[in-house]
Amino acid sequence: MTMKLIHFPMTRSIRVAWAIYELGLDVEIETRPFEREKLKEPEYLALNPVGKTPVFLEDGKPMLESVAIIEYLSNKYADGRLSRGPKDSDYADYLQFMEFGEAGMGAYIGMLAGQTAILPKEQRIEAMKIWSQNETKNCLNFLEKHLTDREYLLDEFSLADISVGYALFLIKITRNGELMDDATKAYFERLTARDAWKKVSALEPA
């Protein structure tokens, strides 16, 4: 069995590389520069037909969805470590926050990133910027309330923190960190102080 992650810094592949380090798995990580035009080239589209990131390969077979990949790795190769199952008392919270990091927050943060950082200024739409700020803030208010008097989303660090942590990272790197309140800011600082996060942050293209 051979496993490989094609990793692009600053993108969703962070989730997968982070989980690999947290779980201590033997996975090759090939780090490439994030160049949008290369994601549309035939060689890459053969691996990821939608031209997005990440791509995780298991004996050459690709998986594309970052949250699904980290759950797969935990359950198949790490005895479910950092995951939860139906018999666990916090299973509902685990599933909720695993999905919330992408399905709940992702669209709003993606729009926010586009309207505040990615798109050229002349292509930005003020109404969409305000809408995405408000919707992102609504999500962050939910997190803030949950994180009061908690170190992590569950009683201890889990894959759900990786899912949500990447969403918060996008908010920070697009210079929208002021939308976070105190408990969420402290939570993000705890996440980025972890050794596995530091290893991911140090990955650079060869």
C-alpha cells in the first residue's frame, strides 16, 4: 500500500497534511506551488477532474474531499484515533463540527476571501462583501459560544478541530481576523501552536 498527498500550501490540502502529522502516518507529501493555471492542465485534471485541491492517492486511486480524506485516514490507518463513532457520547458534536468546517462555513468564507483578497478590486462587489462578512460572523458567533470555557471543540483535540481550524486559517490569511471574538482567537492560537501545524506550515515546494 502506497499513499501520497499532493499538497498545495494555503489550500484545503492543509487539512490532510495536518491530519497525517497528527496521526503519525507514513504518507508521502509532495508539495507543489499553488498556481491556478496548472490545476487545469491535463496531467493534474487526470488526478482531480474538477481542478481543485487536494489530491490524496492510495495505490494511485485519488480522493479529493479534504474532510472525507482525514476521516478515512483515521478510521482505516489509525484505529479511529482523533475520530469518533456512534458509541461515543460526543459523536453528534463530532459530526456536526467535522461538517461545519466545510459545509457550514466554507461557502461564506470562500465568498469573503474572494471579495476581500482574491479578486482584483475592480471585480469586487460591495454587497457581496457585506453579505459574506455577515454570514461568516454568524458562523463565528456559533463557534464563539461553543468554545467558551473549552480548549477544543470536543473534550480533547480531534479531526473536527482540523476541519474547523482550516476555515479559521482562511479567515486570518485574508485579513478578516477581526471577525473572530476572544474565545475563537484563543482557540486558533492553540491550534497553530501544535507541533503538527508547525510541520505543515513549514512545508514548501521542492
